[in-house]
Amino acid sequence: MKRRLLEVWQQLRTSFSVEESPPNTAVDAGKAVLAAAQTVKKQGASVEALKYLLRNSSSLLDVLCSPLTQVLGAGLPFLPMGIALVKFSRAITKQDPTLEDCVFIVSQAAYLESAKEILSIYPSVNWDDNANIQKAVTKQLQKLNEIELDYQTASNAIACFHESELAKAFNQVLLVRLLLAKIPKNNANLLTKRVAWNTHRYMIQAWLELGDAIKNVIKPSLLDWQNEQQQIKSIDEYLKNHIATKPLEHIFNEPFSFKDIYVPLKAKSIDKTTEPLDLETWAKTILLKQEQLEQVMFIQGKSGSGKSVFCRMFADWVRKHLYPIWIPILIRLGDIDSIESRLEKTLETEIKLGCIQIDNNWLTNNNIRFLFILDGLDELHFEARDNLTLESFIKQVTKFQQQCKYGEMGHRVLITSKSMSLKGIHQLPSNLERMEIVEMDGQLQQKWFSKWEAVQINPGNATLGQFLQSEECPSQVQKLAQEPLLLYLLAAMYRDGKLVIDRLEQATQQTAKTIIYQEALEWVLAQPYERYSNNFKSELTKYKPEDLKRLLSEAAVCIVQSRNNASISMLEARLEEDETAKALIKKAKGNLGKEALKTAWANFYITSVDKEDKIEFFHQSFSEFLFAERLRSRLKVWTQEYLEEGRKQLITSEAQMNWQIYDLLGFGELTPQIVEYIMELLIEIPDFPWEQLFKRLENFYHHWCQGKFIDSAEETLPQKKLRQLQKYGIRELGQRQVDIYAGLNVMILLLELHRYAQNRDDLKKQITFYPSGQPKGLFSIADQLLLSVNYSDGIQLRNFTSIVGQFLSHANLSDAYLRGVVLSHANLSQADFSRANLSYANLSDANLSYANLSRTNLSDANLSRANLSDANLSDANLSRAGFGGANLSDANLSRAYLSHLDLSGANLSGANLSMADLNGANLSHANLENIFWDEYTNWENTQGLYITINMPAALKQQLGLI
């Protein structure tokens, strides 16, 4: 049976034996609710207070006619008043209330408690900026009297209030009230939604406090309500302890927090041509657009561009301004131990919340909606046995987000990643809304400097902004200061007088970043350890900065090899022969107790109770740079010699070097950032013996290609390294993976040495790397690279391309036998493939711009969507090759055999087609703008000529098309 609110209120009056006040003596309804609430607050609930309420009002929401400052500021007990109405009515009538009566009364009280909580978050807002509020709100309140509830609609309101008809009606009252107070419409709508979502917690509280009074009326048991209240409590605690604290954490060892100097960043769309926009504004807009719920928010940027800081700041903004509509959950992907086959299972394992432990259907609870912020996609690591990849994980995420749009779930996912991490992924899902963080412009820098100077003890020493604009500042520094992390390092060193301008003036754009990290490392190692006790501080001063640097460098090796999950025991094992570093750790164990050994770049949790024994770097860039420094020192030692009986001997034997290569490089792929650091660090060494290093690494590479290191009957180097890794909990690799990574990482270093040497006249002849080897006779073939690719891909498809593919530009692959090789999406720009056999090769989506493919056999090769702009394809065998969607602009196709090829949609603008054979080729929709051809170009039986794009008028005339 349906019940109207007016009928429920009238029945309450009857129960309490009161009548509505006559119009001529009526007290203002809003004031009556306020007065009754104030009485209950001071004296507790009583029949007389409730009678006064019922006599002079038509609902609890009448209080919204009163000044909101009075409603919010007095801490009035609206929920206890609603609970008292139900309890006293039951006591007076000796009957259980109906479900509809309970919901009508409790929902109003809970809604007012919710409104009080949400609106109180904004104490500076003038909620009463209109003297003519009462009439308009009263009109809206009168509509509430006609709202009807039956058993089903009342049950729906209990299960999910914010989706109920009651919520819509209550929201309309509050919305009118807020709009009359001149609150912008979008803000007012958002506030009313938050109030409606938040009402559920107070309704649960009411049902629990009513207890026996409603046990025969409402279906869920007391235990069910207690469980749901515990879920809400666990979420509140998580937000308080893990989200609200993030902006307040100190930056490295500075006395100020992220919040103190944070400025919102700008980003641009990857898939759309738009101007850069405020990243926070974009994220807020997407989050609030329910119609775009199938889109995953994906933010990418360079290392140090501010992705992680954005995550912590945005998560807290959502907590403050969108909770409980959205509940932010911040997960650092590098901390995840195991990736499950479905994202839901991974989340369930990683998130330690009561709502998950209590409720198996936590993702389909209509009262809980999460924003999962997954930070650091590039730091994710996979167990080899799970057969998962970065690409499959992204597909998990995008599938989950689609289910949120079209299924029972309504959650959102935001991911951050380094830009480079997506390079090896062949086809990204269409529901990624990708944004790239752009460099800080002058306006953002100025905002940052204003905040920076405000937190300095001596602002006069912090004016880096003025220095950046001066003529004294090197252009390289000005450029690097557009990246947030480097801007901080520059500002901090400039403040402390440690910014070495002379070195930076001599640096190139490539080496300037490395110099800044080098100087920053020396700067932090020289800082005093103020936070430790005098006893331990005095112990630390006994150690030289180079001792601490050694500790940090080896810690970085542990972190990089373990994918950010390294233990102190692993570090101690690596420092077995370093007595000084071992002594430092031992001393720390004795003096620190529960406290971590902290430096400005890393924490060492040595004997902590609440944290496991582990190492933690504050930023991935720091660990990668220190790893590169450690590898640089090894590379240098491998070239060093000593004199013995007048003859030069290598300090490091071949056997020693082979093990050290596996020890340092047999863990996973080298990142582009690490490779960049290594080369820049080597370039800085005066008179470095490049040729010696090249020969030693090349010798290892040839032996690796022959399987020397894994085919031994004795304990192999891959096995030795694997056992070392597994001893310290790194179990995602097998022997073959260790072997493959060691070999491919050496190949990457050789490719980098080759590329560097070819730009130096004094080295280009001595250093030429042939990844495929060179034919040694008439009947031999250079198949070394093909065998390496197949070996690597035997572990996982396209494994070689994902590891080495981005380092193959300028590679010398002339005469290489690469039949059937898979190099799709690889960067092969300016590579030399002259006379190579690439028949049946998969080069789809590869970058072959400026590549030399003259006299190359590309028969039956897949070159669809490949970038062949400015490539030299003269005399190449292109029979049956697929060029669909390829970019051949400005390519040299002179004398190329293009007969019967499918060139539909290809970009041939500016291409040289002189003497090319196009007999029977398909040129439908191909772009022929500014092509070159001659009298020997064969156009016979060419298809699609009528529907080509931008065909030159002279060619049209020659072919009789006009």
C-alpha cells in the first residue's frame, strides 16, 4: 500500500496527540525544526520536544528554509531526532511502524546529517547569500508532501538511497536552496549528489541504533548492518591514513611537503590535435562524465615529469571534493607482488580494505564506487610462469573499464606510465583516453618559484627563477628546468650554492641531465644527517661520501634487478667484499632500532618492525642513474690494463668479465633511460678506450650467440645468476630468460657504441657492429641476428622487439639473412639493410625512415603501416610485399620491382619512381603528390589510377586520364 509523506507526518501527529498549529499562530517551520533539534541536543529526546516539532512543521527538511549557518554550525542532532520519532511513536502506539514510515522519517534525518557533514567542508562559502530563500524552498518542500512510497520503493531506498526516488526529491529541495545562495549550478549539482551518496551511512547508523524497534520491519539483519558500517569505517580509515597524508609527506629530506610546492601540470591529448590543457581539469571532467565511463584515463610522460606527484595530489582532491561519489584508491604498481589473470583479482589481493574482506561482491555494491589510480605501469613486473605481459595487463584494465560501463560495476581506472613503456605494444585498446604531460611553460615555472621561495628559510638564496632568465644560464639548464624533478634538483642545488655552472656550460643537451644528477648525488652525500641521534651521526661522519655512494650504487643494482622490491640481505650479499659498506650497515643495525637509515635519495629499512627489511628509492630516476653509474664503473674496469713483464694485461679476465656481465645484466631489459645515462657517463671519461670496450663486448656477444654460456655441462653462468636472484625472492625468471637478457643487453650496448662511433671520424672504422655477423665465404650466411631473435621469441612472442626494437636505429644489417624475421614496431630508422634477405619478414608498423634497403630482398614481406619515408629502395625486390597504409613519402623506389603490389592507401608523395615497374600494382587511394617518374616507369595494367590522390596533372595526361 502506498503512503504519502503528508500521511506519515499526520499519523505521527495523531500518535503524539497533537494537531497542526492554526495558520494565524504558526511558528516558522524551519525555525521549529531548529528549535526542536536544539532542545534535543541540550536535554535529550523527549515527547514534548517531538510534539513541538510535529505541531509546527510538515517534515524535517523544513529546516532548509532556515539560514544554513545555523544548521551547520550548531552541531544539531538531526539523526537522533529522527530515531526518537520512530522509537517514541512505537512506544506510544504499541505497534511496529511500517517500512514506509521508517524510511520516510529516517531518510530525512540521515539526509540532513549528510548535508551538514558535506557542506561543513567548505566553511568559507556564504550559504545564505539571499534574503528571499524561504518562499522558493517552501514551494519545493510542498511537493515532498505528495511523494508516495510503497514497500518496494522503500526497500530500494534502503538498499541504495542515492538512486531512489526519495533522493531525487530531496536533492531537488537542496539544489534550489543552493542555487538561491548563488552557488554555481555545476557545483550545486555535485554537492547534492555527494549529500545523497553520503546519506546511506547515516541510514545504516539509524537502523543499528533502532535495533529491536525495527527488527520485524526491515529484512537485513543487525549483523548485515554492522558489516556494512564496518566497510564504511575501513574506507574512512584508508582515506585518512593513506590518501589524506600523501600531499603532506616531505620531499626527500626537505622540511616542506609536496603540497607546499605543487603546481598543476599541463598535458596534451595523444590521439587528438588539441592545445595543452590543465591536467587536473581534464581528469576531473572525465571522472564526472558518466557517459564516458568506458574510457580508461591514461597519463604518460617522461621520467620525472610529475606523474606520481599528480596521482597523490589528485587522489586527495577526490577525497576532499568527490567522496563518497568516488573513493580514491592509490596503488603503486611497482609494489604489486603478483599479477592475476583478471584485474579484479589483483585488486582484491592488493587492497587491504574491510569492504573487500567482508563482502565478496564488493565491486558490485551500488553504494561504493572506486577510482583506482594505478601509478607506474612501467614499474610493473610479471612472473614468467604467469605468461602475462604489459600488453595483456593493459587489456585486462580496458576490459574491466568496459565492464564498468555496461555491467553492474561503475568504477573508474586512471593509469600513469612512462611514455616509452608503450613502444613495444602492437595494438592499444581503443578505450584508452591518453594524455601526455608537457614541459612546464614560463607561467607554471613562475607559480612554482613563488611557492618554492615561500618555503625557504632564506628566500634570497633561492632565486633560481631569475638565474634561468639571465644570460649567464646555459640553454641546456633552461630546457631541463621545464621538468619538475630536475627543476627541484636545480633549485635546491642553486639554493645551497652547489650548482656547477661551468660544467653545464660545456655540456650538450644530452649530457646536461646526467651532469645534474652527478652533482645532485655529490650534493646529497655531503649533507649532514640531522635527523639521527648524536651517537649515530658521529658514526656516519666517519664514512666518506664515496663509501655512502658505494652503498647507494649497489642498492640501486638491487632495486633495478628486483623491480623495486629489494631486501637488505640482497644488498649485504652484493657487498660481501666491501668491508666499509658492510660496516656501515652493521653500525646502522645497532644504532637505528626501528628507524630507517635515510639518505636524500633512498631509505634503508634495516631492522623495522612495521616495515619489512627492504630498500626504497624516492624516485625511479635515482635508482636508474645509480645503476648506470655502477655499470659505467664496470665497463671502465673491463678496459683497464696493467704491465706485467713489459706486456699489457687486462685487469679483468675474460671469465671474470663474463660473470660480471651476467651479474649486472642478466635480470631484465635495460631501459632507454639507463642506456642514455650509461652513454653520457662514458662520454665524460677523458680518452676513454672505446675500441677496447667494443672488442670485449663483441667477443662476449659472439660467444653468447653460439650458446657458449648456457650449453656447458658444468654450472652455467645463467644458472648461477638465477640461483642468486631466487635466493632473494626474485622468482619471475628462468635460466633461459637470464641468458637472453644478458645477451640482448650486451647487444643494446654494442648498438649504442656503434651509433656513437659512426658519428666520430676517429672511431667509425674501428667500431662497426654487425648484429648478424658477416658472411665468411661464398656459401656462408649472416644469420646470427635471426637466430638470436628466434631464441628470444621462443620465450615469448615478439620478446626480441620489445627489448631491443627501440635501439636498432642506424644498425648495420647489410648482407644479413633475416628471412621471416619479426621486427614489427621496431625502430629501424637509418638502418643499413643493403643486400639483406628480408623475404617473408614482418616489418609492419616499423620505423624504416631513411633506411637503406637498396638491393634488399623484401619479397612477401609485410610492410603494412611501416614508415618508409626517405628510405632507399632502389633495386629492391618487392614482389608480393604488402604495403597497405605504408608511408613511402620521399622514398627512393627507382628501378624497384613493384609489379602487382598492393599499394592502396600508401603515401607515395615525393617518392622517386623512375624506372620502377608498377605493372598490375594497386594504387587505389594512394597519395601521388609530387612523385618523380620517367619514361621508363612502367604503368601498364596499374589498378586504381582513377581514385589515386593528388596525381600530378602531367602524369594524368600521359596516362590519358584527362
